[in-house]
Amino acid sequence: MDRLQAMTAFVRVVETGSFSSAARQIGVGQPAISKTIAQLEDRLQVRLLVRSTHGLTPTDAGVRFYERAKTAIQEADEAELEARGAGAGLSGRLRVCAATTFARLMMLPHLPKFMAAHPGLEVDVILDDRVIDLVSEGIDIALRMGDLADSSAVARRVTSGRRSVIATPAYLERHGVPATPADLAEHQAVIYTQLRNDWTFRKQGTEASVVVSGRARFSAAEGIRAAVLADMGLAVASDWMFWPELETGAVRRVLEDWELPDVGLWAVFPTGRLASAKARAFADFVEDVVNRGDGNR
């Protein structure tokens, strides 16, 4: 039994709560994981896991072993990277989670360049607008926008982007161009249910708040894009979400003399772990893309 592989299997079981989930993440069969954990317990002569109604739970000894094993795995990864040298590239599997629209427009077009720089690296991209549990899903790095709901999250602010009121010329021609934030109350807004629909604008020290409303509501940014481009209403959105259309004039900003708070882009890492070299490198890659890309103008 390879000691490091056994520790990796145990850590995945603890973090996912099941043999089957750990097996899927590692890419082996469930019986192999069960056998590895049994061999590990036999070698250590201590019970590491117990079954409960909530799945597999570590014993007190299991918790202590988990913390040490997790650190050992991370340090082994870092040691290998150091030994190979920075120019040798990264290897293994990197699991990334990002909002669908942001990934499609800002990240995925540039991903081949990142992978070409690290030919030994495999990248799993999970596209989801929701905030998912990084530990249970085995995510190494998540890209999230806006305010972080969990203040204890291990996160790094990558950059910030402009947020604007956006609509198509056709919609504005039919319904008029709002001159003040208060005018938005008379318009159809395309509502993103993941965010609040009250907005505070600022202009030369003056604040104006408005609650927008509309008949169309969407749980994903792809729906917001499609509805706005179909002339269904205006939306408050990050420029990242519409930068190709802003470039071509297919959509336009309104109320440009009023400012909305910028939207932050965060690289979030699993709580309780050191960010791996792979995750840190990917955060650097995304930071470079958004800070020099068209979507951050």
C-alpha cells in the first residue's frame, strides 16, 4: 500500500463523506477505496471512520489523522513542484468551479493557453451559478463574483469590474431612455434571482436607491443575457456579462453619469486547506486574463 495514496484516499473520504464520492474524485472504483481505508486502519491499528445516519464520520483519531494527512499531501505536492522547478509546469488534476456566463466569455477562450503551458495538468471545469460546497465537491478553486457570503472563506480578491445598467437599442427606442435611477421603476427589469433587486447609485456625493421589478426572472446569468438581447427589458449587470455586445453596440449602457458599486471577482479556496500551487497558478492566470481583457474595460 502506497502511504501517500492511502492518505489521499482517506482525506477524500472525510471531505466527501462517502466511499463512492471519494472514488469518483480520485478516478477509481469504490471497492478499491474501501480496501485502501481498511488496510490503512489495519496498519495504524486504530479505527478512523464510523458509519452514521449522515454517512461516514471520522473518529477522534480519524480527525487528528485527517489534519496531519491533509498537510502532508499538500507539502508533498509543493515539494515535487519545487524539485521539478518552476519551469517544469504543473501536473495532476485541477477542479475549477465558475459561473457559466463568466467562464464562457472570460475564462474558457483562454483556457487552452493555460493548459498548453502545463501539459501535465488535467482541468475539470464545473459550471454553476450557485455557491456550492467546495470541500464536498472536491473543488480546488472557485471563481465567485460579488460579496462573499462566508466571511471565513479562504479567498483572494482577483480584481473588480464595472457594473452598469444595460439594455438593447431596440428596447430603449420603444420604452425610452431612463434619465435618473428613479426612472428605472417605470421600466421592465430582467431580474437575476441570485442577487438583490434594489440598487444604490451615486453621483457627485448624492445617493439614489431604487427597487427594480420585472415580469421575467432568471436563476442563471445566461438567462439574463438571453432576455436582454431579446429586448425584454434592462438589467443591472457586470460589464463582463455583456462585453462582446458592448463592443459592437448590440447593447448600450444607460445612466452612465451615475455609478454603481463595482463587482468583485474572488478566487475562493476550500476552507481548512492550503491553496495548492495549481490553484494559485490558475488564480494568477485568471487575474491576468481579466485585467488585460476586453471585459474589464
